Amino acid sequence: MVVLDAGEKLKSIRDVLMRIVSVVGARPQFVKLAAMHLALSKRAYHSIIHTGQHYDPMLSDIFFSNLDIPHPDVNLSVGSGSHASQTASIITALEPELERLDPTWLVVYGDTNSTIAASLVGAKMGLKVAHLEAGLRSFNRAMPEEVNRVLTDHASDLCLAPSATAMDNLGREGLLDRSVMVGDVMVDVLYNTLNKLEISLNKSERLEGRYLVATIHRQENTEEEHTLRAVFATLDTMPLPVRLFTHPRLRNRIGRFSINTREYPNVEFLDPAAYPALIREVANAAGVLTDSGGLQKEAFLLRTPCVTLRAETEWPETIQLGWNRLAEPKAEGLADFLLGNQERNHDTNPYGNGTAAHLAVEAILAAT
Ligand code: UD1
């Protein structure tokens, strides 16, 4: 009988199962990876490459530990930089790692610089590329994320769409024959987290805290001092205290513009929150103000009204169903929208029922 040591056993498992590599780098991708790792590791040999785009422990490590994701197999440690240099560093560092891991499929997530960089490397190397969260569009090409997601969809062999709207967008760009609607994996993660935290999905079974939650990090709200001050002024006039969880980019801009946060006494400037902690905050909040793509949808799923401080959204259903409103920082009536008696649809869920990761893995295996 031949006895294999642990390393040889791992190698033989690796050789029998299909090899799939996920590339992630930024906070929202770690959330999506949590659902996908659980589903992928049941059906394939799954390796994780972290580009290092996000490196602060509160934006990275804590997501891996809180969401039960194993340590990445590789960390490219690219760090911050201009869009072009960050993207280029990921491309250069990723290629040899993919040559070594030799996967059949490369899975890329969302719309960050890590996504576009990885999809380009995969396509150039002749790997099969699956894009999770494909088909989202803001139709605003000035957003770096919009460029990333359009190009990634077109470089991919399989577009895994989270909603019917995303499928329509893919259809309009001639990508329907490589697209599958699987639902949104962020629903899977949210439901698992609510179970663990013993928080009800049903709003009427939760406490309603007398506070609002806010997050701001997007380039269009943080690059100009007057825009950022307008955002803070709006938060400061809200009739309930605002808990603002500050992304490092926001901290950085507060310092660069020498903004004295004590000028905004209604706003509590807090460190970034870990995923379960933020979900707990949003579940019990009276409302949310954000420019995050993920948070506006989590607020919707938790039926907490949300104002999105942007000109457009990739999740139009949240608006059509009455839970989300787009607004400029200085817009009128924001508190009324959050706290007033608006008509809102309580029943419809356009983003799936928490099985999106399973359906995504089935779609990948079927396309192999
Ligand atoms: C990135 C994504 C965005 C996503 C967001 C979630 C792109 C183009 N954007 O934006 O779609 O919604 O992540 O957080 O990929 N920084 C730190 N520590 C870190 C990471 C960043 O201090 O761990 C600071 C640096 O000053 C850096 C700036 O934040 O220059 C921007 O970081 P970057 O990852 O390029 O983009 P995000 O704004 O985080």
C-alpha cells in the first residue's frame, strides 16, 4: 500500500478536482467571496488570491475572520496607487501566480480595479473567466467602477447576473448567450449573518433605534472639499444622530482638507465596522445615508429606508419599490424620505432567495 503524506494527498485532490481560483482585493469582494467559497469548495479545488488593494485590517483581515473565509493562498500586496498603476501592478503580479496554480476557471467579483486587472490577465492567458455580479450599470462612464464592470463583462466567458435588470443590460450589449441569472450572493451572506446574529429579517420583529447609519467613500463625494463638507453638513442637520463609519479614504480626506469633525456635532465619526457589526447597526437603524453600492441593497433587504448620495444606482429596484432615493448632498426632504410615511413595497425581492452562490457554481460547472 502506498501511504501519501499530507502534501501529496493535497496534490492528488488538486489533480482530481477542477481547479478554480478567485481573485479579490477590496472589502465588498470579501463579502461575496464568503458565499462563493462555501459553495465552490464543495465542488472544486478552490484557491484564493488577494491582490492587496485593501490592506487595512478593518477593511480586509476582519472580513476573512468574521465571514469564515480561509486565509488567501496568495497575497499580491499591491497596496494603493493611481487607478492605472494599481491596475498595472495587479496585472503584473497576478500572471505568474495563475501560471503556477493553473486553474480551469478564474472567478472575478464586482467592479474594482482588482476585478478588471484579473479578468484581463485571465482572458489573455486563455483561462475561462466568470464574472460574479455581472451586468450592473450606472451608465456613468466617469465612475471608475463603471469602466471596470463593462470591460470585465466583455472579457468574461460567463456573466453571472444578480438581477433581471442586470440580465437586460447584458442582453443590450450582446452578451446574453454567455449570461446566467443566479441572483445576488450578498443575499446569501446577509441571511447567514442574520441567522448567526439571531436578528429577524422581518422589520416589525426588530428594535427601531433612534439613529441613522452613514458611510461615504466614493471618489465623487470625497475628492472635492466643498462636496465633502456639503455631505457632512447634510448629515449634521438630520433629526436623529448619525453614526458615520469612516472608510480610510474618507479619514484621509478629512486630514487633507483639515476638516474639524467637531463642527458637525450630530455626526459620530467611527472607525469602519466589520460586516456583522454593520449589519446589526443597519438592521436596527431608522435609516441609512450612503454612497455604497452594497449598503443601499443591504438596507433594502433589511427594509431600512436609505438615501443614496449619488446621481445614479446600479440597483434601480430598490428605488422602484420605495426604499431608496438618489440625492445630491444638499437635496431637500431627505429626513422626510427616511422617517416619513412613504409608500413602500414590503413583499418583493428581486435579488433571489439566498441560493445565488449555489446557482453560480452550478452555472460555472455547466459551462466547463
Ligand atoms: C474600492 C473600489 C470601490 C469599492 C470600495 C469599497 C475601485 C476602483 N474602487 O474603492 O468600487 O466600493 O473599494 O471599499 O477599485 N486606503 C487605505 N487603506 C486601504 C485601502 C485604501 O488607506 O486598505 C485608502 C488609500 O488612501 C487609497 C484610497 O483609500 O488611495 C482608495 O483606495 P482604493 O482601494 O483604490 O479604492 P476605494 O476607494 O477603497
